[in-house]
Amino acid sequence: MKIFLAMALFALCLPATVHYLTVSGLGGEPDYELRFTALAADLDKLLKASPGEVAVHTLSGKQATKAQLTSIMALIAGAAKNDDSLVVLLIGHGSFDGHDYKFNLVGPDISAVELAALCDRVSASRQLVVNMTSSSGAAIPALQKKGRAVITATKSGTEKNATVFARYWVDALRDPAADTDKNDVISALEAFHFAVKKTTGFYETQKRIATEHAMLEDVGDGDAVRDPSPQNGQGLLAGAFPVLRLGASHQAVLDPAKQKLLARKEQIEQGIDKLKYEKAAMPLEEYRKQLTTLLLELARIQEELDK
Amino acid sequence: MRLPIAALVMAASLSAAGHEDCHRLLNSGKRAEARTCYQQLTLTRDPYLRAEGLWGLVLYKDANDQFRLAVDQAPKNPDYRVRWGRLFLERFNPDDAGKLFTEALAIKENHPGALLGLALVASDGFDAKAVELAEKALAADPKLVEAQELLASLALEDANPAKAAEQAHKALKISPQALDALAILASVEILADRPGDQWLARIASLNPSYARGHALIAHHLVINRRYKEAVDFYRRAIAADPNFWEARSKLGINLLRLGQDQEASQQLQMAFENGYADLPTKNTLRLIDKFKEMVTFKTENTVVKFDPKEAQLLRLYFEEELKKAIATYEKKYKVKLAGPVQLEVYSNHDDFAVRTLGLPGVGILGVAFGDVVAMDSPSGRRPGAFHWASTLWHELSHVFVLSATRHRVPRWFTEGLAVHEETAASPDWGDRLTPDMILAVRDKKLLPVADLDRGFIRPSYPGQVPVSYFQAGRICDYIAGRWGFDKLLGMMHSFAQRATTAEVIEQHLGMKPDQFDKQFFAWLENDVGKIAGAFDEWRKRARALAELAKAGKHDEVIQEGTQVRDLFPEYVEAANAYEFIVEAHLAKGDKPKAVQVLEHYSKVGGRSPEMLKKLATLQQQLGKPTDAAATLNRLNYIYPVNDEDLHRRLGDLWFSQGNIHGAIREYQALVAMNPQDKATAHYNLARAFVAAKQNDKAKIHVLEALETAKGYRPALQLLLQLHDGNTQETPQQKRK
């Protein structure tokens, strides 16, 4: 948990650039074409409106070719520093022939291995690939790497039906409810949880058998999971990976006059986290009493910070 | 298998004595002799006789093998196929049984046994063909007593005791030992609240261990919803023959209907372990296992069971509605229930369906067994597929009617009254007029009131069961409208005194049933005749309207759609005119007109959550927050599950309108859904508790909010305010 807090704070403090590349692939049918392009346009708008240093690239329609994708990735590779972040968002259809995953583009498709190679050339130390296509689960082995979180809409290459995950991923970035810890940042993990819940709800409500099961892998060499948690070791990087900032609260972190208060705040927050872990082993009333004490102090510090 | 020496000796000298002799011994209660007889059959060289013998010894699998061999050896023998089919029928496989009976008929046209077999298959499924097939079987063999007995039983199922008795007496003329005919005669008496001792004594004298007779009586009691008495007769069946596993299974199923879970489980388990593993037994045992997982909430007059994953959410709505319905009906029906009502709410429709297995004509959404009600959860169906509150009030009406009449009420009346209550509770509740109902009116397919039960028990065309619900409901609407609701109560009490429908109509409405039918049909014609008359035109123009909408011809859609809608205003199902008109108005940017159409849709009972949420959004956009809240609240009674947005929006609307009690419920619903944004859900609930001056509860929820998101500023502020005793909201909190 300590590591997580430190990483979260680190993420909040970063003045570095986030490089986004969104690609809506070949629709094949007018309905899909429209849907994919609209989702990419929504993402483009949301990401460009995000506060902080961002570089947003979007490919859709006829532009969504392998050559264009390669060219933009080369551009990002040229611009990105080690402290930067890379976010690749793929919308559309994918295919899996039992051996290779391919993202369907206008003209030649791109395989997961080729895509991984393009990402590897970007020196941004923290990377996120969100592959929201059908069969995307098959891309995990090729894409996974230390420092890179990989999210896919399906658990394997055999889930070949068109997915709805992308719709809810975009919803996550425009719904403040996705920011569950209320820190004004939607992390990759929060967006993942949001989209998974909505996708599950979609199939339940429609009384349809779920044909997609989103997965996350951010250790680099582990098995992708559906429910990242401290127990399975997945989700740490994604939890500290800001996909979208909602406000300018992180600016307070940069104010030297407030460093002492911030330090105390962090101390209390750690105390709260510790207390939460001890909750099961203590009477509820005692827990609430101690939690109240800590939270009241936190509230007062926050008041000071907000002044 | 080891056989007694005596049997072996007898087997050596086995004559042509066939399985009929063994059956005769069994039917006269000589079980030991019958067993020996069956054992002898197993030693013959004839695979058919061996099959009969093995069957008699309840060695079903071996019997099946021998039947197969017999049929292989004599493929042109229809009798073997018929008997094999009967084995399949006994062993819960009506499909294969039906195939064998059909094959037998292909070999020998009008084979009486095959026709009887098919009649039995049809009878199992309450198929209207059962009577016709049994009559054909009897025509093919006038001495076929079993067919005559079946006709008696079918007549009794069809609520025609006089005919049933007549048919049973005919069976007794064919064979004075016709045990099932005696059981039917006993059933006729018992259903009329007269002792059936005379007939029961005759059964006992012929065969004291004839358990099937008691089970048959129990079956007819179940059909008439008299579950407690049915349980007594199943017990008598078991007392007569403790190895009659079918009775144990059915005893278990009916005990469950009375809420006696533990003994139900024991009886079903015993039946199952002894090879009686038909679908109802297996599924009911599975259901009992699920009961253990269900969450139960008890109050002084209610016991409500939910699936744990939605218990906290649904409790907020169901418990309140259940209590409201009980209080309303107590006054309306002037009846006080003896004990609490048990309500089971199933999130999986298949689980609910287990509760209705083997019951004809019951609702597909809910069922009442007396004080026990089972129903689908809104999550068990597609969003908007049904109105759960309407179903709840429907079933509760049964609880009161069954209680007031001690379950002595014809099906049409209790169903009709329950349907009447749906729209009495709220005009937009209840099932809407469907094309099937319109066609039944137009094509004069409605039944005379005196025969209306037949439409529930043994439908003669697809869709007749819902049509019968509709007709029964409209009859009660008609009576309540013309003579007043108390007239219906009077009729209910007369039914309790065992009066027939004809007698009740005559006594309370002062006319013969056929006169009543004429007047009712005239009233109904006046009510829906115009829609029925224009039905074909509506259907044709509705299809064309969809094409216009697809082509994006908005003005034409509005003009034509309005006319199509007015031809059949109650049609709110798929591809209804309202949807097309609304989309056309919205495409033209005319939100007020879209709202008008949507409000009309909602008023006539439209249930699509998507449409209703659209209406609420537009109402909010047009500055009608009170209407928006009412629309969203209506949705709570249709589909309160899987929709965080509904509860969040309604909570916010009610909070801002000062309906704090309502806001608390909605925010509690949101919290119960384990929402994505737990912090905000708890924070909003805390705010509502503060507004209700329940600061202790507010503090718990603000802590919950901060436990999830410790940096959540508005919650931190509220915590400080609660601590400092100053709970005036800051502008930032108001914004949230």
C-alpha cells in the first residue's frame, strides 16, 4: 500500500507528457464504422481537454492504416522522454488465427508482435495499451512487458464477437463516478473496473451470454486477470496510471509552502490505510472512533490546503 | 437377482399366464403374489414377458432392455411398442413415450392402447387433445376402462364434476374394480366438501394398498389450489404404500408450497434416492438448496426472501409494497389473514418456474399457494418485460381470495379479480391489451363465463391462457363497474359456500350465465370492438410506419404514426408507434412534442425503461423536475435493478425537491447496488440523513464514503460539520 501511495503521489506530481494514440480500426460494416469512429472522436475530445501536458493522436476512417499507425508511433518515439507516459487505445475488430492476434486496419492488419515492437521503441517508462477489440485477449502475451499495463476486452482470442467494452471505457473517462477515490484522476485501474462493471451489466440486462471478459496484466510477466487485486499482484501499475485528469488539484502538490501540510496529510492517509487493514480485527465502534479521529484531522488539513 | 426356489419351480411350469394376471394381483392388493408372478415372467424366454416382469419388479433399466429386444424381434407388433411407451411415460420420458405410441399407430391404425398412451401424454401437459384422444381410444375399444377413467379425470380437471362422475360410473360399468374411477368419484365428493367415504371404502375393500387412488384425489385438490388437503391425501397414499415414491415427491412439492421446507426436503430426498428422479423432483431439490442461500427478512406480517445479490436493494421496494397491498386488501376484502405472507422473489426465472411445475394455467410471473407467494424478480426478466408491483398486487389478491374462500373458488374468478386489482392499484399497471386478446375478441374466441376455467386449464389454442386472464379480468371490471365492487365480494363468499359459477351469477347478478355472457360481450365490444375492427388495418399501417421511420421521413412519421397509434393506443410493445413519433419529434428538435407523446406512452402503460428514462431526461431539460421524478419513480416499480443512474437521478431530484424520505430510499438503493462510485453514494445518503436530522446515520455513511475515498473533499467537510454540529451545506456540497 505504501508503494502504491508513493506511486500515486509520483504520478500526480509528474510534469511529464502523456502521449496518447487512439486508433479506430476497420469497421467492415457501416454500423461498426460509424460506431468505432464516433468512439475514437469522443476519446480524442476528452483527452485533448485533459489538463496537463498531453499529446493526442487519433487515427480513424481511411487514415487507420498500418503505415499511418507506424508513422505516428515513430513520431511519439522521437518525442517521448523516459519520464513520459504512453497510452495506446485500440477500438475495432481483432482476429486470431490460433497463432497470431491481428488488429484489423484499412489495408494490411497489424499483429500484436508488430505493435509491441512499435511500443518498445518509445522510451516512455510507463505505458498502457488498451486493446478493446474482439479476440484482443490473444494479444496479451506479445504486448506484456515490465512497466506496461495491458488491458484487453476479451480473455482470449476465441472471444471473437464484436465487443461493447470500448463504449464503457469511453464512458469511464467522461463519468466522474469512475473516479472512485475522488482524487480527480481517473486511473487505468478505475477505468478498467468501471468498464468491466458496465460491460457485465450490459450482458446481464440484455439476458445475453457474455461473449467478452476483459482482462488486465500490468506485472509484465504474469497471467492476465479479470479482478486485479493485491492478492493476485495485478493492478498496481494500472492503479497509479492516470489516464485522464479531471481537475487541477495536483497543482497543490507543487506549492512549496504547503509541503509540511502535505507530509502530515500523507502520514494520516497512511494511518487510515493501516486502520482499514485492521478493521476486521477490532470492534466496529472502536474502528469508527479511530477512523473519525484520523479523518477529522485530515479534513482540517485539507481545509488548510484548500485555502 | 436371487429368486425363491418356489418361484423357480413355478417358472418351470409357467403357463401362458401373462402380465395381466400379475397386474390383476397387484391391483387387488396381493403384492407378494404379484411379485412372485412378476418374478416368474422374468424367467420366460419371451423378452416381452421378461420386460413386463422386470417392470413389475421395478427394475426399469432391465425392463427397458427387454422391451428393446422384444421390439427388435417383432417390429410389427404394436402392442410391444405401446407397453414400452407406457414404461417411458412412467419413467418421466413423455417424448419417447409419444414416439412409441405414434409408431404403434403407424403399424395399426386406431390402436386403442396407443391412442390412450397419447391421451395420457397430452393429459400430462394439460393439452386439449387429451380428451379427443381418450375418446378415440374408447371408440376403438369400448371396454378400455383406463380410457374411460382418464375421461373422468379430465372432466374433473376441467371443473365439470357432473361429467366426471358420469364418466367414472361408465368406467365402473365396464369394470367394477376400476379403482381410479372410484378415486374420481371420491374426488368429486371431496372437492364439494362432502365426505368421499363411500368411494374410499370401496377402494380399500378392493385394494387396501392402492396408493395411486389417494394420489389421484390429491392431484385434483392441487389443481383446485387446495394444497393443505392435497398434502393430507399424499400422506394417505404413503401410508397405503410407503414405497409409492411419486406420492413422496408430490408431497414434498406441495409441502414446499405451504412453506414447510424441511419436511418437503426430506420427502423429496427420499423419493429421489429411491429412483423417483423426475424433473420436478430434481429441480425442486435444487431449489431447496438455493433457499439456504436466500436472504430472509421478517416483519410481524411478512416474510420476504431474496437472492442475496439483490436482497438489500429489492427489500426497499418489495417490503413496503407488500405491506401496502396487505393493508389495502384487508380493508377492501374485509379479510384479516391468519398469519404472515411469505414472498419469494427469484432472480433466476428458471428457479421460479420450478415452483409452478405441473400446475396448469398459473401466471408465468408469479404464483400464490395460499400464504406463500413466489414471483420473478425484475432482474429475472428483460428490462421492461413486466411490472413487478403489478404482479405482486395480483398475487396478493389471490392470497386474500384463497384465504376468504378457503381455496374454494373457481380459477376464472380469482384470476379475474387479481387482474382487476392490477389496474385498480394504478391505471398504468397491469398487462396491456395484446394482439392475441384483440384477435380473440374479434374472432369471438372468448369462452362463456361458466366454461371459462377451461381456458386456463386446457387451452385449445396458443395464447388462450393469457386471453382467459384478460377475459376474466374484464368480467370483474364489468361487474365492479356496473354493480359495484361489493358485488364481487358477495360472489366471492358464495363461491366459498361451494356455489357454482352459474349459481353465483344468477344469485348475485340476477340473470342466467348465457344472459350475462351476452351483456358482457356487448360491453366488451363497446370497449375494444373499435380496436378489434381496425386490427388488420393497424397491423398493415404499423409495418409501413416502421419503413417510414427507417427512411427518416419525420413529418410523415409524425402524421401517420399518430393515426396508427390511435388505432390501437394500448400497443406499447416492440415497434410501437410512440417510439417512432418520439424519435421523429426529437430529430426535428421538438422536445415538448416528444415529451407529450412519451407522457401518453407512460400513461397507457408503456414500460420500456429506455423510453421512460428518455422521458425523465426531457422533462428535466424542459424544467419539469417534479414530473421527471414521478417518471423515474414509476420505473422503480418496473425495473429497479441494474440501474445505478436511475436511483442516483431520482435521489438527487427528490433531495432537491425536499422529498427527503424518498431521497433516502433512493440513495440507500444506490448504496445497496455496490455501485462503482461508492464514495458519492454514501456521501449523498449521508447528506439526506443530515436533512432528515438523523445525524448518527449520516455519520456512518460519511465515514463509509471516506473509507472508500479518503480525499473526498465534500465528505471531509460534512464530517467536520457533523463533528462541529453545523450541518449547513456549503455551496460546494450543494453542487455535489
